[in-house]
Amino acid sequence: EPPKPELSPPQNQNAPSSHETDHIFRSKLPDITISNDLPLHAYCFENLSDFSDRPCLISGSTGKTYSFAETHLISRKVAAGLSNLGIKKGDVIMTLLQNCPEFVLSFMGASMIGAVITTANPFYTQSEIFKQFSASRAKLIITQSQYVNKLGDSDCHENNQKPGEDFIVITIDDPPENCLHFNVLVEANESEMPTVSILPDDPVALPFSSGTTGLPKGVILTHKSLITSVAQQVDGEIPNLYLKQDDVVLCVLPLFHIFSLNSVLLCSLRAGSAVLLMQKFEIGSLLELIQKHNVSVAAVVPPLVLALAKNPLVANFDLSSIRVVLSGAA
């Protein structure tokens, strides 16, 4: 009888080969602890007591400033208000807004009750907005009154859905017919905010891709994924993005894009830095606000870098407060 072949011990099919491990490059910086046991809002406000009275949100258009404590409190009110309107864990809310404090309050309030925010570009066409609204299965839209006409009757609407009748529309300014004012959220009793169990892998945001390879697609971002992304930027002894509590961070890039949402807003909330919100880019207003509010961190894209480098208006303003410029994309 021929000898039986010796059996090799079972191999871990997922283990990297020696060849692969030879090509793993590790950072010289120490590892960081990632708070994946927290939901996103709790992570962002985890150190609230350290800077509760410091400026958190600054409206570039009105000058109104919200402290971190106020931002946290109003976010809780918004959470309670959304719950009063029937929004539950897992429900999707669409924001159709330019940069404004209400965007932040809506995003954090939704997170607090386990809802999901899908961020839409208010400059989209009616058809583009409806496609995202339909694909995301949003139950409520928070917008500005000037964009409500994009939500009305259209051949692209399924079953002739109408705002205020088939889905809830809230505006941050004077509400048109069949719409609610944002006050219905911020005037809610924060103590009525429901207690919701949120897991690390629960979704919190649903931004849509730019559609470079086809139609825009929803990208599911979980509490864990956004916390991990923010942590690797601002947490640890030697953070990659060194934000300080006395920083004022320019937010002119639209918050419905992930660069601004992640690396500007969420990182600033976590680090205790103030966020200066600009609704849109205009070089004169930008320079005035940088000088007035002593902006120290500017997140920009290449066209803005060129404008700051070449526009003759720059010579008329003191921009010496800027210590960090972040630039990416095209």
C-alpha cells in the first residue's frame, strides 16, 4: 500500500504573504485610538466641556455666531423636532442648502436620532434633485425658499408627488405654501429627543458621487467610517491636520461635498475650532471675511488658490492670520 501523503496544516487564506508584508509601509507616527464605540455626534462633541463657550459656527452673511454649547443644544432640539414630525432611525432626510448654520444643525440633529442625511446640490436641476430624492427615499427636505419651486409638480415626479402633501418640506427662511419653517425644529423641547441605539455600522450620511462614470450614485457612510476619517486627521499626539481651539476655519467649499463636510466641518467640531460659513464664493466678500474674522485655516480648491495668488484685490487686505491652506480636487 503506498504511503499516504502528509496533510499540510490549514492555511489562513486571508493572511498576507511574505512578499506582501515586505511592501507594507507604516507611518513613523504613533497609532491613534479611534472611538468607534461612539455615534458620530457624540464623537464630535465628546470634548464639548473643554470649549463650550467658544465660537463654533459663524454665519458669513449675517455675522451671527453660535457657541459650541448652543450648537449642541440646538442640534438636540432639531433632533426632537424631527422626531415629532415622524422621522425615525434609518429614515433619510435631504438637505438642499447652501452653506449655513442650519445645515450643521440638521446634520447633527439627524445623527442624534439615527436618521441619515443625503446632501444635495441646490443648484441641481429639478430632474437631478428628484433623482436623488427618489433614489435615497428621503422623507423630508430641508431647503431655502428659493429652491422650493424645484420640488413642485414635474413630469419626473412619481405619482405627481407634491411638497407638503406627499413629503415634508422645511425652509430656513419664509416658508412658501405647504412648507414648514425651520423654527418647528429649533423650538422643540430637547428633553423630548428619543433615546436611540446607534451601532458603529449604522449609516449616517448618504452623499451622492459626482457621476463621472455614469449617473450619480449614493455613497453610504456609517458612523464608524466618518469617525475613522476624522480621527486620522485631527486625533492623536501628532495629528495630520493640526487644528487648534482658537482657529477659525474657512468653509466656502460646499458642505454637500465630502471634502468640506469631512475635513472642514466634522474635523473642526471635533477639534473645537470655529467654522466660518460662506454661502458662495465671491473674491471680495471672501477677502473681507478672512480679514474680519482672522481666518487661520483655509480649505480651498485650485481655482481659489489661483484667485488668492493672482487677484489684485488681495493686496488691499490683511491675510496674515492664515497659517494653513488645504487644497485638493481639481
